[in-house]
Amino acid sequence: MANELQVLELKVEKITPASIVSNVDKLEPFIEKVKEK
């Protein structure tokens, strides 16, 4: 079980920054529209 948890933690660490960046990229056009108003 411990090994499985370590693998999951590694996957989360690798995925999280990338997914945050891609979410920010998706939000940028929306943020700019809000700034324009």
C-alpha cells in the first residue's frame, strides 16, 4: 500500500502544476474580457 501511495503522490505532484498552468491559460481570455469592461 505504501508504494501505491507514493506513486499516487508523485503523479499528483507532476500533474498539478501542469493542470494549473493550462487552467490559467484557459482563463486568460476571460480575465482580459473582464478587464475591458
